[in-house]
Amino acid sequence: LPDTVLNGIEVYSTKISCKVTSRFAHNVVVTRAVNRADTAKEISFDVELPKTAFITSFTMTIDGVTYPGNIKEKEVAKKQYDKAVSQGKTAGLVKASGRKLEKFTVSVNVAAGSKVTFELIYEELLKRHLGKYEMFLKIQPKQLINHFEIEADIFEPQGISSLDAEATFMTNDLLGVLTKSFSGKKGHVSFKPTLDQQRSCSNCTTSLLNGDFTITYDVNRESPANVQIVNGYFVHFFAPKDLPVVPKNVVFVIDVSGSMYGRKLVQTKEALLKILEDMKEEDYLNFILFSSDVTVWKDTLIKATPENLKEAKDFVKNIQDQGMTNINDGLMRGIKMLNEAREANVIPKRSTSLIIMLTDGEANVGESRVEKIQENVRNAIEGKFPLYNLGFGYNLNYDFLEKMALENHGLARRIYEDSDADLQMQGFYDEVANPLLVDVEVQYPENAIADITQNNYQHFYDGSEIVVAGRLVDQDLNSFTADVKGQGALNDLTFTEEVDVKETEKALKEQKYIFGDFIERLWAYLTIQQLLEKRKNVQGEEKENLTAQALELSLKYHFVTPLTSMVVTKPEDNIEQEAVADKPLEGKPEPITSSYATQYHHQPPAKPYYYVDGD
Amino acid sequence: PHFIIRVPEKEDALCFNINEEPGVVLNLIRDPSTGISISGQIIGEKKVNVKNQKTYFGRLGIVNTRADLKIEVTTQKITLWKGLDQTNFTWMNTVMVKQEGLSLQINRKKNIVVSIGDGVSFVIILHQVWKNLPYHHDFLGLYTVDSHRMSVQTHGLLGQFFHPIDFEVFDVRPGSDPSKPDATMMVKNHKLTVTRGWQKDYRKDPRHGSEVPCWFIHNNGAGLIDGSHTDYIVSDIF
């Protein structure tokens, strides 16, 4: 048997085709295999896709018969699923996998000599992050493949300014089969290793291809904004450059309870020390440490002068873990400090405030009712500045942190317990460290535009991008004006974009790279994402309405979102089995296989805990 | 670069050229009272060894010392300083910038309107030419609006004309070009030979401009401007 046959299965080909148009990525993964054994064999197909992506289609073709996945409302699918579960015939297809990914797995029994083709399609809007869009592919074939290929075509109407592709498994030999090129509006990446190039050593039958394949690029930004229109839908990208950074007033509210003992606290200190090095002199800061009680570095916000930063570093180095977790009092103290600084004009008039809270556990002393903490925080902040919550590890109520951050115009981020936890914290700080505009509002003529996605943002950060999409009400509209207003470090700015509808649409339609209705799908993707996020903050009828809207769009555009499931029917020994692909939720990780003490008094655990999770 | 001085009292205009080497910076407006001054740097054509090389403004610098404000405009970008902090824009922006004592409107690939303090405004026009033209490249035009709001101490190649100016033209006679008669002008106690001609005002139509009839003063405005044109050469745009 040739080397490409493992346990009787030969994989002819695996092709990953990515088409990116205006940041919207449409990825198709196709694998073709044959059962060379003389008995039936199980063939499985695994794809790891970004958590931010939505699966849109899956088909399995066995000996010419296609079994498509059907995307249904979760409840409807669940009924079908439950029925199948009772018959012992189902399997969940998607589960969280690491920090950025979720894993889609399907396996099927294939008769001797039979061929199978798997095709998975998923889509995502690539987010600009520290000045680059990143497309992440996890490559992990289980065996050598006759034809392995990654092809990415990128089309960006603004023109591509940089493009790179790299893989963690790259060798000098493999570099020769990686091509990357860009010119004008088009970029291309291709990676086609031969069978021999895939071998982990010269005579090995195991594959060298095992790791991350990342494509990064950015677009030209001569103009701060770009509006694109296709088939009555528009998308507006806004990312001005070369604006001065708005000074910021940061309060770090840090959990120093006993559970932070050991590596977590060491990493937190390392991250804070690095962050202090990057602080700018016009910034103001303070540290609030919470355990059973609250302690502060200084009573008021302090300017980030070199002398003060030196003192701050000494303070950070001496942080000790102790006691329990009083999230409420820690946060309330930080909010009060920022409010008082603003009222007393201690901080510059043109500056922006933010709180970064880090915790590794649940509130268990003082006010520990999460709803009450949320209410207290909401009422104290009153929408005046954002709250960012960093959840360290898994032993915490992430949903609570996320909800609280979202209702205060911030966001939550999980810090994964790993050797690079300090870098994760610094990375998050870098994202929010350089606000270029505050109170950003994107305005369109009311009667021309409908169904727009979020159009106001508390901050625009350097290296990011604001994306607003919507629908043109009047199909015969010739032109419209989009205004983006914001407050910069020195001045108030209003950017105006004159959009010639017909010209813009014509220019885009002429491009062959475009897959038909991509702006409409981009709009649907963004709308669903934002509806799902809003939904976390509301209750009752409002929540039902948002859910209904998001569900309707998920079904209409065939997206597997947290509200829908894809039911895959598999033929197994002439009995059809059903499997369900659901989107795993960040707040509900795989079950943790060890217990963890969250309450103890002044008696930290003798040894650090180690645990594994479902990843 | 060419200068057009409108004289509303006479319902007429004066014009002159300043011929200097590319790179030279000229003081155009300086008002010690309001702290506003504007300078312009000259650029030449793309090819250097050309007879009668035409020169233009390629870079303008506006300073308001009172507000600690500086604006640099080139044919590529617009930079705004408040103290040491700077904000950059390109001519691809359409943006309104407002801050204490300043309003700056950039109209994509067309013009910039700078309003300082209580009302004096300057319009800077971007003259774009086809980039493959062998000789010419993009250049800038400067227009002053509401110049009466500047103080009486205002000076500079343009600024000295913000105060009323009197002149008299007589003895109109045929010139070397039949379509452009010569005349004698009495201005600032000088008797000058001037030529009737036209210059272009590009405020409304930046591509074609509109023709402004004017009396052309020869020899770098000698006799019309205070002192010699070289007196207005400064070392730096700011």
C-alpha cells in the first residue's frame, strides 16, 4: 500500500480555499478520501475554525450520494437530536478548542472501496487588530495526503498595503512551496507541499504539517474611510491614522485573593510592570487591589511621570495574595475614583477614562450577588467610561464578567492560564492603550439608509477599524454622505465621505473576485453578532425580540450561530444517524476535571493547582 | 508664483510675480498683533534645466503663536501642531477639525479652509496636475478671506496689501503684445511701467480658474512692494 494509505484509508486531497473580499472571508475546506480496505472503515473529517466564524454549510458525499447538513432553529434541532439521543445515535460535532478555535468533527462508516467527499464552508469578518487583519488556519492532517493545498485570494478595493503568510511548521523546504504576492487590490497566498515535503522525516509516513497557518494583511489608508456597495447593501470601513493619542486615565482593579497565589500573581505582576513601562506621561493611573478588603496604591489618580511610574513599579512588585474575592467593593472604589477625578478636574479635559479589572474567581465576600454587583456598577458608571473585564482561567463566572463589561461599553476577555498569560494581558492593554478618538458616531442620511449595524462607539483605538453596514432604502439613490464625528486628543473631528452609489457599485461588480452577495452576508454576519451581544444585556420582551431577529437572520443566511444548529444525517449500516453542530459558548467551557477551592481564609493552598480542561 | 491684489476701492487688481529659486521660503503674511503669520516655500518644475522655469508654492506654513498652533500644508499632506502634539491628514480626507481658536475644513483633493480666531480665514487650494506630465507637478494656492480682520501692523508680501492702497494709472499705450497695453502707474511714490494683463483666480474653479484683469508690475513687484522681494526671504516655513 502506498504511504498515503493509513489504516486502509487513503486521502486523495485536502483543499482549503479562502476568498476574502473586503475583510469578509469565505472559506471552503474539501477533503476527498477512499476506503482501500476490504472491510467497512470509519473515515473522520476534522476542521478547526475560528470561534468568530459561522459555519454556513457542510456536505458529505458518499459514492455520489450527498448528505447535506441542515441548519435549523436550535430548539427544533434539539428535538430531533433528543429523539436520536434516546436511540443512542447522535454526536455533537463542534466543541471549543483552545483559545481561538472550535473544532468541527464528523466521522462516517464507509464501505470497502467507497469514496467520500467532505465539504465544510464557514465565513467570518476579519477584524483589524493592531494594524492587521489575520486569518488563522489550523493545519493538522492525520496522514500524508496526495494533494494538499491552501489557496487564499484576497480582494480589497482600497488596495493591499502588506501581505504575509507563515506557519509554525515551516521548514526551508516548505518555504519553497509557499507563495505570497499582492499587487493593487489583489493578494494571493498558495501553499502546496508535495507528498515527500509533507513527511516529518525522509522515510516517515507521518505528516510534518501540524500547526498554525496564518495569513496577515492590511489595506491602504490614504483615505480614512471607505464605503462599498453591492446589491443595495453597503459597508463603511473607518480607520483614520496619524491622529495623536487621547490621554487616558486608567484604573487597574486587580484581584489579589488567595486563588491568585503562585504563577497567576507572578504573571499579573510581570504584565503590570510591562504595562507601566509603556505608559505615556500624559496618562493618569492607579491600582486598586481587592481580596476580602480593598487597598489602593494612591487615594487619587496619579500622573504617569517617570518618578510616579517608578513608585508604581515598586508597589506592583510588592503585591501579595491574601483572602477572598470582593469584586463589588474593588470596582466601586475604582469607579468612584474616576468620577471624582473628572469632577475635580484633576485629569485633563480632553482625556478618556477606563477601568481594567482582572479576576480569577467569583465574588464570595461583601456583595456577592452578581445581579446586584452589575446594578451597582452600572449605576455608578452611568455610561461615562468603559469597563474591561479580564477573566483569568476558567474558575470564574465568565458570563457575569462579560455581561457587566458589555453593559458598560467594554468587553470581557479570558486570560488563559498558560506560560504566556502575562503576554495575553499586555496584548489586551496594547489594544486599548491608544485611543485616537472618543465618542465616535457614524451618521447617514435618515431616509437613505436602513438596518444599520452599531454606529456609535465610545472609542476608536489605533490599529483597529470601525465597521458599519446597512441597507440602502432607495435603490435609485445616486449618492449619500456619511459623517463620522469624534473627539480627538486636541480637537473635534468630523470626517465626511461622499458616496457615489452607482460608481461604487459598478466598480465592485467589475471585479471577478467578488462572490456575489458578500456585502449582504457581511451585513447579516455583523448584525447577528451585535444582536447576540446586545441580547446578553437585556431581559424579557426585549431579549425575545433580539433573539427572534438574530434567529431569523441566522436561518435566512444559513449561519450556525448560538441560536441555530446544523443537523447532519449520516448513513450508518443502512440506518441514518443524526449529528448536531452547535456553536460552543465562551462562557461555558468544557467541563473541568478537577475541583477547585474558591473559599478559604488566609490559608492559601500549599501547592498550586493544575488542571486540564476539555481543550 | 503669481500674486493678485484686489483693490476694491479702484474696482481693479494689481498683480506681480516673484521669481526665486526652488526651495526659497517667502514671508507672505505676518501680523505681530494677532500672532498669525504665513510663509510659502517655492517649488520649480519637474525638469530643472528649463529656460524661464515657472515656480509655484509647494509648501505653506501657518503659525498662530498666541494659540501655540502650526499648520503645514504640502501637496501631499496637512499637518497640524498644537504645541508638540501633531495630527496628520492627507488630501484624501474630507474632514472638519475644530479646536479652541481654530477651525480647519479639508475638502478632499480640493481645498482647505483655515479659520483662526474670530474670523480671519485662509483658503488653500490644491492644484492637481496629471502625474505623468513631464514638467508640472501639483502646487498650492493661497487666498485670504476677511483680511480686514488682521491688524494694521500686518506685513509680508501679501499682508502689506491688507491696508488700503492708492495708485493711479495713466498714459495707457500699446505694449509689445497688442492685446496687453502698457501704462504708467503712480504707486507708493514710484512711477512704474505696468502692463495690462490677466491672472487666474482658482477659488471657484480649481481646474480652469476665472480670469482676473489686472495691472502687472514687472521685476518681482519692484516699486509696488515695500523694499525688495529678497527682503521677504526667510529661513524657515515657521
